[in-house]
Amino acid sequence: MLLRSFRTVELLRRISTSSVSGYRPSPPFLQRFNGDVQSYFPSHTPRFCYSISVNPQNENRQYTTASAPVFSKRASKRKISRRRHAGKSQSNSPAADAVDLALDSVVKIFTVSTSPSYFLPWQNKSQRESMGSGFVISGRRIITNAHVVADHSFVLVRKHGSSIKHRAEVQAVGHECDLAILVVDSEVFWEGMNSLELGDIPFLQEAVAVVGYPQGGDNISVTTGVVSRVEPTQYVHGATQLMAIQIDAAINPGNSGGPAIMGNKVAGVAFQNLSGAENIGYIIPTPVIKHFITGVEECGKYIGFCAMGVSCQPMENAQLRRGFQMSPEMTGVLISKINPLSDAHRILKKDDVILSFDNVSIANDGTVPFRNRERITFDYLVSMKKPDETALVKVLREGKEHEFSITLKPLQPLVPVHQFDQLPSYYIFAGFVFVPLTQPYLHEYGEDWYNTSPRSLCMRALKDLPKKAGQQLVIVSQVLMDDINTGYERLAELQVKKVNGVEVDNLRHLCQLIENCNTEELRLDLDDDERVIILNYQSAKIATSLILKRHRIASAISSDLLIEQNPVTELASCSAV
């Protein structure tokens, strides 16, 4: 992560960090108004072009009108006409080319989804409906955005010119890169469908056409624009930073997942736009798409994007470079922090200066050459590596140059930045609701969660690093009142550090320690040993059943904790220390 100077801490928090660091910023809080899903950002931060919700009755009426078949016939006539006169014109407009390709490739996606409640993790929020776009690729697969199908319970697709919706299954989802693959079993759906081919990254000022089903109508829509910028950008849905292409074509809610076509190939996937600006949209470039698809094909599932696990400081100050014994011709960035779970932690050291990555020299501002007189941050090179692939890193350490081979892999933060497509974990004992700290939990505090959520939890979520694999920050999210916990009701929103003197690794470990307690009293140490809870163990077990019945909670433990990952391993036990 290149540390940059911003005017306020809030601005620094909302700007995405480098994917090299592995420390990801929080995604914005999403809120629905009048059927529209919107994100709240400062004016400089990209806003999702989220799919709008639809009214099922209105949707059915649109299917019964004659407008869709009429449009289909007209489009077919134009398509035939252009083919007949192809020899009379050297090239068609981007929009015309896009229509030719899109009619038999781009589909409309209808999603029914349900998000969990993180304050009440044993229940879900209300069901919602949304729409998006997608397009067919080789192998009878459909590419769309991850946020189009996030937390899905039911997905349908409809091809252009048809009134029939077909059931689709989500084969793979990559929330960090905001991409998903859908498959459809219906043979009727695939009749007449053509796949689109992925192209290369377009150059600046090259024309592209965005095809999809944005709000404002039911039929396919095409907007055109040119490429304005190519650089790593914050992917708002996954709260990470990867390569993105900025274009001036209109990208609106519903365009999500649709292709951006250049010539006769796909240049990217529409996924977000810039709030408060006109016609500034972003598309996911083909290298990111290919990396996602290749990972799914090779491993059968989404595998993620690699990170070195280091935070770096620019070396643009001449005195700073002299202080670290850099010669005038040397350039690089200074390592300020290393993730303990990364391979770099074993090899690199704080205050090492990274001079090059895979023999590509790194400038003092952390950039490397890219195409024709363009520059891009070197974490792009890292993110395009496959998991367990090695990279040659040259560093300057105490005035001497060294070369190391470092194995790269995806790194998970201590506090997850998203929890899509999975139910929250929880454990209830004596009315205390224990959950692992996640950023979606903090988002429940509202749009301004950074300022309204508990300060200590927020700072840990944004800054703390894991010390070992599988580690979680377990907190008491709330206290369900009962005689057994009277007087402890104000001890919510605190981290559980120890159970009977044993340090807690994660929620599963805490559950095991409590369930196998063999002492008369159970002691919980909270928040750096500043608060203590002591319960009579047998009385607390009896009270737990009554509390669950009173609050109509089906189980004291989430389903994921009931499934033992290693049935051979015995449960941990705790004793008084």
C-alpha cells in the first residue's frame, strides 16, 4: 500500500489501499430507497451501478406487450441489412457493431436475494428483487457482476426478444473482482445464443459501446463512449483495488454485468460509476476477467487475487533516500509493515527498500511502466500472479542489494470486509450473543458507521492484522436479558479475550471452551482484561434454554459451528487458572 497524504483521516479511510498490502478498506453502506439500491460515497469515490428492484406486476405487464417482439424484428432487419452492405463500408459505428454482437449474447438477469441480519444473526432481512445484465462466453456460461447475484436465493435469466425466463445457477463468484459465472441447463435458452470473445485492454480514446438493460426500460440499451483512463481503482463491492478502465459512456443501475464492446470483442464488464459526476463509468478489464475465469477452470472455484502482504511508503524525498543509503540511480519504495501470514514476513524486513519486482524497476512513487508512456502502481503485477506462484523481488537492506524469491497468495484480513453468500456465525450462552467481528456487522450502525459504531471495534477492524491463520476477533454483540446476566447488560460491544484464562482464537474455539468447561464457575475476560464476567456454569446452561425459548431462537449455535472441520480432533477444554 502506498501511503499518500490526504487532507483528512476520513478521506484516507474511504480511498482504497493497494492490493499489495492485503489491508482492504471497508465497502460503503448500501441502503434502499423507493426500490433503488444506492451507495453513499464522497464525491470522488465510485458508486455502484446497482440493479434496480422491479415490481413483479409491472414486469409481467411488460412481457405481455408487443413492444419487445417489434423491437426484435426491427433489430433483426437492421442486422441483415448491415450484413448485406458490409462490403460498401469499411467499418460500422461502435454502437452498430455492439448491437450486432449483443442481440444473441447479452441477457437480462433477475435476482431474488436475502441478506442476513448481523445484529440478529439467527434471522434474515426481508427479501428483495433486483435486475442486472450479463453476456454469454464460451462453454455455455454467462458472465455478470458479483453484486448482481450477491446473497441470491433465486436467479432467472432472459435472452433478448424472448418473454421466457430461465432458471440459472451461480457456478462461481469472486466478490473481490466483482465477477460471477452463471450456468443455465435449459436447452431452449441456448438455441440461437452466441458467445462473445474477450479482447485486450483498449488504449486511451478508443471507442467502446456498453450494452445492457439499465433502468428506464425493459429492452436492451447501447451507450457509447471512449476510454479515459486505465489504472488500479477501488472495486466498491469487494472493497479491494484492481485494474479498472474509466470510460465516458453512461453506466446506470441495471447495466451491471453487461459487456463493453470494442470492435467485435469484449473490452470489459460494466460494474460501477462515479457518484456526483456525469458519464464517468468503470469497466472491469479483460486481464482481471481472464484471471477470474482461469482460476475457476483450474481449481473449480474462485481462488482470489494475490498480495505480497506489505505496506510501502514512497521514497520521493531525497533526504529519505540518502537515509536508507540509496544511490542516485536507485528507485523504490520503503516497507513499513508486513502481514504475519504472508511469505514476505518470513523473508523481508521492515525498512527494506523494494527496488524491483520480477526484474521490473519500481519508481520512487511505487509505479512501473505500462504500455505506451503510461505508468501504473506495481501492485497490478502482484495481483495478476496465480496463487502459490513465485516472484523475484530485489531489495536494498542496510546499503546492500539482495534478491529473494517470494511465494504469493491471497491474504485474508483479520476482520472480513464482506460476508456475501453466507450466514453469520453466532453462539449464545447465558444470554450473551457471541459473534466474530466483521465489517458488515459494523455497517449495521448505518450510513455513517465509521463514526457511529464503537470506536475500539472500528479501529481494530481497519488496522489490526492477524497473527495466525483462522484468527477472529470475538465480541459480545448484545446481552439478552435474564436473571443470570443481570448487571452485565452494559458489557456488550466488547472483545472476549479469554475463557477461564485460555486465550480465544476464534468463535469456534470459544464455543468449544465454554461447552467443555469442567469448573463450577465460568470466567470471561473482556477487552484487554479490563472487564470480567463470572457465571455459575450449570445455572447458565439452564438459563440458556429458557432465554432461547423466550426470544424464539431455534438454536444457540449457528449451523457452521455445528459442523466439525476435523472430527478426529477432540474439543478443547478449559480449567480455572
